[in-house]
Amino acid sequence: MKISRRNLLAPRRWFVMASPADAFAEPQSIHFLNRISFGARPEDVARLNTIGTEAYLDEQLSPDTIDDSALDEHLKDLAILKMDRRAVYALPNNEWRIFQTMATAFMRRAVFSKRQLLERLTEFWTDHFNINADDSDYNADLLRLHNTIRRHALGKFRTLLQETAKNRAMLIYLDNFVNEKDHPNENYARELMELHTLGVDGGYTEQDVKAVARAFTGWTIHDETPDGFYFDADMHDTAPKSVLGHTLPAGRGIEDGLHVLDIVAHHPATARFICRKLAVRFVSDNPPDSLVDAMVAVWQQTDGEIKSILRHLFLSAEFGAAMGQKFRRPLDFAVGAMRASGTTVYVQWIMEEMLQSLGQMPFSWHPPDGYPDVSSAWATTDGLLARWNTAMRLTHGAQSDPEWGYGLHTDLFARIGTPATVSALVEAVGEQVFGAPLLPSAAEPFIDFASDGQGGNRTVTPHLLAQKLGSLFGLMLASPLFQWR
Amino acid sequence: MANKISRRSILKTGAALGVIGASQSLLPGWMPRVAFSAQAQTPQHDTLVCIFLRGGMDGLSMVAPFGEGAAYYDARPTLALSEPGSGSDAAINLDGFFGLHPSLSPLKEVYDENDLLLVHATGLVDPTRSHFDAMRFMEYGIPGDKTVNTGWLGRHLQTAAWQNQSPFRAVGMGTMLADSLRGPVSPLSLQSIADFHFRGRADQLHRLRQSLSQLYAVQAPADMLGEQAGLVFETIDTLKQIQSAQYQPGGGATYPDGEFGMGLQQIAQLIKADVGLEVACLDLGGWDTHENQGTIGGAFADLAGMLGRGLHAFYTDLHEQMGNITVVAMSEFGRRVSENGSHGTDHGHGNVMFAMGGGVNGGQVFAQWPTLSPTALDDGDLAITTDYRAVLAELLSNRLNNPAVTDIFPGFEPSPLGLFHSPERV
């Protein structure tokens, strides 16, 4: 008889979960909130139940209508966010300080902003138009780009594309600032088509790459202009060019590059490439063609308006069927764990250490393709252990261990009310971690842990809380159920 | 066992996503793994260390064809290395035609011992100049095919004629797993041996670990996470046995600081600990030198120095065992013959591969050299006259004892090149 390891470890009485949907009474609410935000919160579930999915979605798709002033409290100590770019560049050691500010701001926005979907999209476009910040001399411009991306994240793709093309950080990162008629540099031209628009299978040729490079000659940087961008006509190749079947006539200047942006933004392969990426981000690692097709249709109708495309996505049957199919990337995990536990990290290097161990530091991915978005990239042994340890550190460590909890602040007791029994305790902690209480069958392993095997009716004493509360939170955050959303 | 696996199943394992599949272990998790390597006092195969130089390493600077004369020097007015003996930026003479970059000087003695082989004008024959496509094709091992989702090393481990249930059979150093390892044998990803332990409330550690392992048994969908969780626990237990706070490399070797050096050192530790390691993968990235590449100073030289010192430290540290270890290093493509307008180089084609070890037929630069004359170039780039798979195919059959080369590189017909000794002849 074949003995599988699974049977050896699981007590037979425990319920084997076929799908995360089995863990909650209203799985669709949890699923929806886990995807449009960084992690379902009980108060969000309550609001969702009050106003319904469409209204909640429409709210999130119009972030300007959401009062986010509470977030400002969490960002007010980050002075660099409010400074003019030249003032920032004048600061000593500014590259490192800007990087720290950006990473900190990213984490705090993801945890505290009420405009959750906007933050999710900002993250998406930041990956899509990846620029690394940890080893570079353009960070004030990268910060500016990041904020610009946030402003246009739900708007038209063409607008976003142009903002990235002219940004000084992008011009340096992909070498276009040295792209000139006598010595063309193809790096930006290639990545513009391969990664930002058509995709590697989008049908462009090496000739197209060369022609696009020539079209962007002269798009360079300058110390004296307000935003650092400068079109240098002397560097520009004015000869005619042919790009993806379109003719760029001779004798033009900056119009060549703008024309190329129009061509690539409106190319059918671009709609497909970006819609599929959005579906991979928000639905599953291998989204159904039917969904991508429908999203492409919306793209064509709205000229690439992201909020309309997302509205279709989140109300689609394909989305509804995809619960538990996305694996939390390390940043998702860290943000989700902080939302769930209410733990804040107030020492910068502690946050960095944690994110390095998890394997995803914001703005630190060097190649232009951005952090991968499929489970096979992130479900590694080292990554898994790092999540368990981070889960314990943010909960038990923060609550009770002065050394391990250094730099962390939490108050887990304040989040659970006064549960009388272990069942009630697990229900309260589960609601904080997952957004809604676990069904009794899913709660069993946690009840077993918290009651030392004595069962859910065991009384909760202050001693039991002191012993178990931190670890119970941590165990839930470390469990498979939290890794999938 | 190898004979029964169909090609189809080798290439497309598990779900279409390239998910790291289930390992075949039927043995209880508590069984100590350290015993598994003991089956080979005289190993049947080398331990392989596979280094990927990410970004497109400039082979023409690593092993410079100074013998080309004007064709080399005219194309690289600021980036060419001077002829051997002519100053501080001179190449180190290897065979009168090729010279080694000065930053690789620690490896000259390994070359002179015939334990370092350089293969030139090699690489991925696919014309792509995209990093991501080139890396993917090279690591998956079937250029042009984007449907395959197992790596060449994953297929090697699957088709090898022996069993090895050690969780350390395939190890990827770092946080992200190399594509070449993807396959049914679950690789272990490892950042740091010293840090690889579970941490929680001290008086509940055992109970927490038990709960966690039970949770992964009941909650993990589709087995993937469950298998990973099992691997984590086995690895923690084994590493506890081999962990030593102050590892002393043999022979006074000093590994360079940084992720690459520390990665090599930890691989050396795992080899010495006899935990059943067969294949270890490690990256050294940053080679995409589009501007200000430099000769003896600058980004390229820094990386080359890290590579040279790291490999030399590894060689020295494991000196007595190098007869059963082979290290290979490759990059997704080389760089253009002519430098660009920013004192750098753009994506190219033909490149250099490294192989180091006792079983390597070293002390030579192997190349069917196409020359740098304009008519011999591939769209301005060094042509490829030796498919990289030919090098790896010989590695597989002669050093890794795996003749299933047509399953690992389907559609490729290797011919013997004499680059690796068969074990009897060492």
C-alpha cells in the first residue's frame, strides 16, 4: 500500500480543504476584496454587504471620490514626497534617501489607503514600466513618474505611455538619452515594443526596432529644463522611417517619436498584451481567452481606458470562478500581513531586511520586465520559510519579543474584543486575518493549536491569550489559505 | 526508469504553468537524508555547478581575440584590450591568439593546470536579441519553442538512471529559481544556510511546526505548496546538522564578498557535507553593459573580477574533490563586435562559455573560429559555430553519466568535441 506523506501528517478527523471557497460563509465577498485590494478587511466586507459589488467597484474605480485624508497622516513624515525635484537632487545622499522614501511610501499606501484598487493599479504599472531605484542617479524623476503613474493608472493607456517615454529616469534606465543619429541606441526602442506595448510576440521585426530607435533619436535629458526632458534636434535622425507598416516622413522632429507612441499604443497586439497582463494580475496565472477577448473589445471601444476594462473584468464570470488562484507575491504577503495584524514597522532597515528575506524589495528589480506575476516564480522553499518567519515576527515578535520585535509596533489584543472560548477567539482572529470568520471545518486546525487539543469550548483566560494570541495570528498568516487569494 | 518516460511527458510536466511538480518520495519525512549520498564513494557522476551570467556577457572582452589585429582593434577603439605584454590593460596570453581579461588573472593557474576550458563563438543559435527570450530558450534548452516549460537540467534530473531522494538534489542559490531547473524534481531554493531555520515563540516551536505542517497537508491546493512545505522542514533539519558558524574554506581560499561569492561558498559547504547535492545553480547578473563598459576599470571589469575570484576560491576550496565536480558558466548572448557611441556594446550573438573541473579538457580556447571579418559576422555580431547544446551534451554524457541527450535537447544532434573526459580517462 502506498503511504503518502499527506496521510501520515493529517489527523483523519480534519477536513481536507478542496478549495479556499470552502473556508468562508461568503467566499465571493472575500474573493472580490482580496483582488481589488491588498487584503480583505472586516470593515470592507461590511461595506460591501451594504452597498453591493457594483457600487463598491464603481467607488474604487473613481478614487477621487474616496476621502483618503487618513492616509496623509501616515505619509507626513516623508518630507521628500512634497519637495520639488531640484531641491531633492540638491540633498546629500539623495539617491538612497529617495529610494527609502519611495519604498516606505509604497508600503504605507498599500496598507492604509482607502483607494485600494488605485494602489493595486499603481503597482501593476510600476511593474509594467519597471525602473529600478536601488542603484541609480535618477530617483527624484522616478518618484515623479511613480506619482504620475498613480494619477493616470485608471485612465487611458496612451497617456501613461507618453509620460513614461519622456521621463528622465526612463530615458536613462533604457539608455535613450544617448540615442543619436550617428550612433543609435536600440535599448529603449526594443523594450518599448517588447515589454511596454506589443509584447515579444506582437509581430515587430528587428527592422522595426532599428526604425523606432531612429525615431527616438534626440529624446534626451537636460539639467536646465524643469522636468529634465529635452528634445535635441541636432541628435535627431530626420530621414524617413517605416515602423510596423506606417511611414514616418522625412524632415520631422519630436513628432517622429510621438507618432511611434501612437502607432504602438493603437496596435492590436498591444491591446491583447496589456489586457492579458491585467487578467494575469487580477484573475489567474493562465486566464481564459474568453475573458481576454472581451477585455480587448472594451479596449477597442474605449481607446484603451483602463477603468472600463477593469469594470468588465471584475464583474465577469471568469473572475468569479477564480477564487484562490492567485499566489500572493512577497510584497502582497507583507502588506496583507500588516493589514491583518495592524503591525507597523517604524524602523526603515527592519522593513528592508524583511522584504529582502521575502525576496521582493520595491523598486529593486533590475531588468525592465518587472517582477514576475505567476506562482511558479514565487513559491520556493526559501520564500515559504521567509513568509513563516515574517508572519511570526509581525505577530508574536511584535507583541511579545523585545529583541525580535524591535522596530515593530502592534496591539493584537485590541483587534479581537473579548472572546470567551477558543472557538470565539479563533473566529475573531480569523476575521482579522481573512476579512471574515473561518467556517468551523476550516477553523479546526487553529482551534486545535490554541486549545492545546482540548477543543473549541475551552475557556479563554488572560494566560491563554498571552500564550497563544501572537502565535495564532502568525499561524494563520503562515497558512496556505493566506498565501492564496 | 529513464526508458519509460515519453518525450511528451518530459517536456510538459504537471500543469501548463511550469509549476514545480511533486517529488516522488515515498519515505517518511523524518528519515535522515544525509545517508543518500553515501551510495557513491566513487561517484557515478560529477556534481554540477551551473552559473548563469545574466545580461549578455561580453565574451569578446572576457576572452579577447587580439590575434585578429585590425578587425578587433578598429571595431573597439576604447574597449579593446591591448596585446599581451603591452601594459596594464593587456590581455593575458592564452594561446597566442586569444587573451584572458586581466580581471580573470586568478584563473590563469587553473587554465595552466588544464582544469579551465574556454569555448568561444558558442551560444544560442536562435537569432533573438531579447534578454528574456534568449534566457528562456537557453535555459529551457529548446530554442524557438515557447511551449516547453521544463528546463534542460530539470529534464536531466528526470532522465538520470539513478534515484536520489535528497531534498538537496537540485539547489538554486538565491530567491528566484533558475528556469533551467524547472521540472518534476523539486529544486530547493536557498539564500543562506545559516538563516534557514523556523523562528517562532521558543516554547511553542515544536507545536507550531507541527501545526504548520498539518495545515499544509489539509489546506494546500494541488500539492505544490504542500510539497514545498515538506521540503522546507527536511531542509531545516539537515542544515542544522551541517551548519557551522565559521566555515573555513580549504586551502586558504577567500571567496569575494557579495551574493555570488557567498553563493559559491555555500555550494561548497553543501558539497562537503555530502547531502546528496547533484546540481547547483547560481546567477551573476549585471552584464548588460550598454554604456561605459570600461576595460580594466568599470562595470565589466568588476563583474569579471567577481567571477574570476569566485571561481578560483571555489577551485581552491574544493581542490581534492574537483575531479568529481564540473562548473559551467554561460550567458544568454554575447555583445556586438563594434562598440557603440556610449563606450559600451549592444546585444550580440556568439559568446564564450566556461567549464572548470578535473574532468574538463582544459588549458585551451576551443573554437571553430569564424573570424571577425565583416563577411563572417552575423548581422554585425560574432557568429556561432558551436551550439551551446553541443558543449552541454558532452557534459551530460561524459561527466554527468546521462546519455539521454536527445530527450534533454530534442531536435539537436550533438557531435563529440573532446571537451570533457570520460571518467575512466581522468
